[in-house]
Amino acid sequence: MVLLAIESSCDESSAAVLIDGQIRSNVVATQLIHQQYGGVVPELASRAHQQHIVSVVAEALTRAEVTKNDLNVIAFTRGPGLLGALLVGTSFAKSLALGLNIPLVDVHHMQAHVLAHFLQDPHPSFPFLCLTVSGGHTQIVLVRDYLDMEVIGETQDDAVGEAFDKTAKLLNLPYPGGPLIDKYAQTGNPDRFALPDVDTPGLNYSFSGIKTAILYFLRKETAQNPNFIEENLPDICASVQATLIRILLTKLKRAARETGIKEIAIAGGVSANSGLRRELQQTGEKLGWNVYIPNFEYCTDNAAMIGMAGHYKALRGEFCPQTVSPLPRMEW
């Protein structure tokens, strides 16, 4: 099976080629234009996808040493994501599949993040728990098989990635701010400033309250000292990051205890956070977990993970018709 995968859900234009489930190429074009606006501008994202998609697909085919005529299947991100961005990838995938007379596979973006673990070794054994953390999602997923997943806990409001990015904006850090908080936190004292933990019923999360608490904390301190942020930036970042990670892992530990599962994984853009990776490893050592953390290139949005999900759907004959359309709020 020679499969071309296309990812265009947000601000990463990506194409990958997998042959019999083995990755042969993974090309990502990052859209830098959003930095000047402090966040992703949907219309600019869709335009950039239109500019990049032909070149990233061509580059993916070249690196994999295949041509379009070698392709058997095309997989693409159907949702969730930005409608305009999804339209570009969906339309391209449909057109190419129609021209080559080969089948299409529609992929759920967050399920693909989970399956990114199977792009590398070692990978989790079934069943396992996966904490999926990104700018738009925070979920604990019970994974019974490649295509048998159940969300057993999720955020009731904002995602943890949004909490990182909004805090970064309050700290006057440029977009994307999450990685910069991680960078400054590495030299800061995580116990310097006490921020409230937020607990919600069951395995669900909530991050709107902690965002508000950080806002009020910074307002109070800067009112007393206008240079408070500049003078204490590493400690602020370390304290914020430690609090968010503690909230994430508290529920993950509860989920592991309730299910009895010790195969634990993380996925999504925030899984690239060095503090989260370190704390998860240390927690796993204490509790006897087998911990799985994806390589950095498979944490953020990429087409290789779309290809892996598409591979398993294609093996089961789960193809979609040419009438398929993108679903910005695609259900799990």
C-alpha cells in the first residue's frame, strides 16, 4: 500500500508518504505569517495552504522516491479544524484521488495524534491511555485498538494549549507563546508563585479558571511594580507551567488508577513541552507505568500521523466517497 497523506487542519501544510505503514517522507510547511497577529488568522491560513500544498505534496513524493502513479490510497484530515484550511486539503485530496481513480480515506485529526505513536518504536500495547493535549483539545483517551478509542475525560471549556498561549500573551511574549513559556521556565523557580489548582468532577478538565487567576495575579503584581513581569519572567513561567502540568497529571493518574492501565502515552502539540515530558517520565517511574512520548516531529501537526490513521482505516476498507466534505467540529 503506497499511501499519500495530507494535513491542513490549522497552520501547518503537510504531506507524507507511507508504504505498508512505514513512513518514507514527512514534509511540513510552517506558516510564519500569523506571528505578526499574535495568533492564527483563519483566512490567511487557508490562503497559505493553497500556496503550499502542491509543493509539499511534490516534495513528499520526491523524498519517498515514488510518483503519483504509484499511489494506491490518499488519506486527508477531515476535521476538526479551521473550515477554510480543511477545505484546501480536502479538495486537493479529492481531486487527486479522482484523477488517479484511487480511494480516499478521511481521518479524524485527534485520533491521528494518538496513532502517531505507531510511527516509531517502542510504541504502546493495547489497551493504553493517551493524554492528548493541544491548542484546541485536552482529552484522556482510552485506546483499545487502532480504531477503537473512547474519550473518558476532556476539558469542559478551554484547552491547556490555549492556557499556555493566553498566558504568554499576558506576558507580552510573541506568538506562538507556549514554547517560549517552556523555554523561560527551564531557568525559573516553579515554587516561587502559588497559583490555584482547578479540580472538576471525574476525569474532566477546566482551564478557564486558571487563566483568570493568572490574569488577576499579573494585574495585582504589575499595579505594585510595573516591571514585575520583566524582573520575574522565568519564575512566572515556571510557576504557571508547573501548575498546568500538575492539573494535567492529577487527572491522568486518577484515570490510570480507575482503569488499572499502566501503558500511558501523550500526544498533541503540548506534548512537546519539556516540563510535561519530564514530569510524565518521573511520574511513570514512581507508579510503575510504561510511558510513551512521541518524537518532537510527531507532536505538532504533521501528515505522517494522518497517514498512519489512514493506513489502518484502509486496511479495514473504511473509505469515503467523493461527496465527502470537511467537518470543522468533527465528532470523535
